[in-house]
Amino acid sequence: MDKFKIERSEPLCGRVHISGAKNSCLPQMAAALLTEGTVRLENTPDLVDVRTMTQVLENLGVVVERAVDGALELDPSQARRVTAPYELVRRMRASYYVMGPLLARHGQAEMSLPGGCAIGQRPIDLHLKGLAALGAEISTSEGFVHLRAPGGLRGARIDLAGEHGTSAGATINVMMAASLAEGRTVLTSAAREPEVEDVAVMLNAMGASITGGGEGVTEIEGVRHLSGITHRVIPDRIEAGTFAVAAAITGGDVVISDCNPAHLTAVLELLQQIGVDLEQGRKTLLVRSHAPLRPFQLETKPYPGFPTDMQAQFCALATCCHGTSTIVESIFENRAMHAPELARLGADIEVHGRTITVRGPCAMTSAPVMASDLRASAALVLAGLVAAGGCLVNRIYHLDRGYENLESKLVRLGAGILRISE
Ligand code: UD1
């Protein structure tokens, strides 16, 4: 497994381009199953998760090609199979996005249950609740969930509130299925993430009739047929946020281009409170940090609240702030595995239940650390940039799942990062 050797960095300077959003691209690839026409997705990141989704779809009979301009072209005209097997689903939970489209197009779907993962239990009950409300008969056996709707799906009123708020994944899955159901579906407590809106925009371009996608209450008037289209994936807000923290933590001066700052409001407001200078354009963000950083309080919330996918990076940033910062993770029950690793680098960090406390500024020193999940890995890379003597981050395959060319983008801004392949 590859590792990163990271040197303590000078302030990062320069311009970085943001890739397309992983969390839009994955369901949009699955949405190709809703049509027989060719779907062309532009601005798709080249990530391990995107390659895994490619394999999931190829396994179902979709022909997927990457064009010379980097766009993904998906031809589902010969896709007849309805089973997503264990070998693929266990590698990526987001394989669940094939359930809704398969059920809507073929009246059946079978998926290996995704099981738990490093950041908590992550059930799929809300996905199944929504698909059952549309008329699916659901059973489980031998580690698989079986969904059947021989008579087709019918629109329904569905509330997607869960114990920890709503679910982006369930909202998208049910929205995709409802697009081809008979009659009207009304989703309440639907997720408001920009990726949900982006999928709704794509489905409407395919011929769906969705209003309020990404607005909490979403209405879907089912149609009989969806067509192939070309769609451009929105920029990855979490990648942009991670580079903003990289600039802030190193006292740098970075232009983040091809992003959408409007999708990062909660993150940018907090950076400003901490003392980071920001200039926002429509597609660019300038991040400058010189002054000592102030400590902060944050609690993760469904969008438009502070994203759980930025929590770990802000734990790394808190080690450079002057005072005690408090970070509450309210979405996932076990998303603090970066805390003991940051402690190995010298962070004064404690976890009590869902609350993480960091007393800064911490004298960060060199140590080998182990990445446990995607965003935890990003936090360790950020901490490595300010650790005296740098650090060695083991098991960086998580980063390759979700960040396109992270190390080369950081190196172009002046960081010293070497990938060691084994
Ligand atoms: C998506 C993102 C992930 C992000 C997360 C929260 C993708 C591929 N992944 O994951 O990067 O961290 O949103 O912003 O888009 N829940 C249930 N039952 C369900 C589904 C979810 O209880 O059926 C719970 C989850 O355990 C969690 C919360 O709802 O506590 C939010 O989960 P959800 O928004 O569904 O996350 P994902 O779509 O899995």
C-alpha cells in the first residue's frame, strides 16, 4: 500500500484547480441506468471510487469509456443484469446508487448489503424505506437485499428524516427511482446538499420532472422515459474546502479556482471567524492567512450546516489555533479516528462521546501515522504540513478514493510530498 512522506511546508502559494465532485459524479453515473441513451458526464474526477462505480456498472452491462477530454461516456443500451455483487459493494458503499435506477427500469434489483464502515454503522434503512413507499417488495437473504416491483413503482409521500438528520444518499436514490414511477412523489425532510440539486438538474435534462431538488421538499412527477444527455458535474466543495484549510494552516496565499464558493458558506464563515482572509468570486476563492489563528467551535450538520466531510480537516487546523477549540460530530457516531493519530503527531486532543477538544497551538512533531478513512487521511496530510520533521502517512489508498491528484496539486503550491509505492 502506498504512503506519503510529507515535509514541513513553507506557506503554500499559487493557484489550484478544483476537480468535479465525487459525490455528484457517483450517483450521476448510476443514473445512466435510467435510460437507453448515452450519458456523457463532463468534469468527472479520475478517482478510485469512480473506477469502482465504473466496474459496478460494467458488471450490470453498461459500456463505460473515458473520452480523450476526460469526460465519461456511459452506454447503458445493453444493460440487462440487476445484481451488484459483494466484491464491488464492499469496496464502496455508494454502490447503493444502482438500487433505485435498477428497480425503476427493470422492476428488480439485488445488492449485497454494504455493512458497516470505519466511520460508523451507516445503515441504508432510509433508502429502503423510500423505495418500499414507492411500492418495492423488499427482502434480505444471504447478505443480499432483494427489491421487486413487478407492477412498476407508484408515486408516494415520503418523509426522509432519520435519527441524525436526513440522508443525501437516500434522497438521491429515491429521487432517481421516482423519476420513472407512475404519478407524483413528494419527498419531505429531503437532503439539501448541492450534489442532490446537481443530480436533479441532470435528471431534468434527461426528461424528468423534478421541482425543489436540493430544497428540502422535492416533488417528482413520474415520466415514462428518460433520454441520454451531456451533463457537467459541479466542482467538489470538499476538495475546495480542504485546500482552503491547507492555505490557512501553512499561513499561505492560495487562489482556489474552478470551485463554487456559494457551496461552502458554513466553512468560509468559520474560516473568517478564525482570522483567515478570504476573497470570493463566482468561481474562485482567494485564501490568505498571516495572523495568529483564533480557536473555534463547530458542530457538523446536514447542508447548509457545517459538513461532516470537513470535520477532520478542521481538527488539524485547530492544532494551529491559539486556544481551545471544540468540535462536535453530530452526523456519524464514530468519526474521530483521526484524533489519536493527530495526538501521535503532538496534538493536545481529546474525544468525549461526539465532542473533540483541541488545545492549541500544539507543538506538532514527526511521527508515522495511519489513515483510517478518506477525510481523516486528508487531516493527517494537513497536519504533516505543519509538523516539525514532517510525517509519514501510511495507507493513503483512502485519499486516492476521493481526491484527484492531491499530492501533485499540493506540490505545485510548494509542499514537499513524496509518494512511496510498495
Ligand atoms: C454522503 C456522502 C459522504 C458524506 C455524507 C454526509 C456520498 C457518496 N457520500 O454519504 O461523503 O459524509 O453524505 O454528508 O455522497 N443514515 C441512516 N439511514 C440511511 C442512510 C443514512 O440512518 O438509510 C444516516 C447515516 O448513518 C448518517 C446520516 O444519516 O448518520 C447521513 O448519511 P447520508 O447523508 O446518507 O450519508 P451518505 O449518503 O452515506
